[in-house]
Amino acid sequence: MENDADCYMEVSAGGGDALRTKKLALILGDQR
């Protein structure tokens, strides 16, 4: 789970809004 957080941080730092949203959606989907 920590890995996902790191990936999210990296994507956020990259400035990829689309990728960030997609990644966040995947993370939330996995948690459900």
C-alpha cells in the first residue's frame, strides 16, 4: 500500500492531472 502512495506522490509531482486522477481512482477501487 505504501508503494501506491509513493506512485501517487510521484505522479502528483510530475503534474499529470489525468494520470493522478486515474491512479487515485485505481487506488480507491482497490480499497473497496
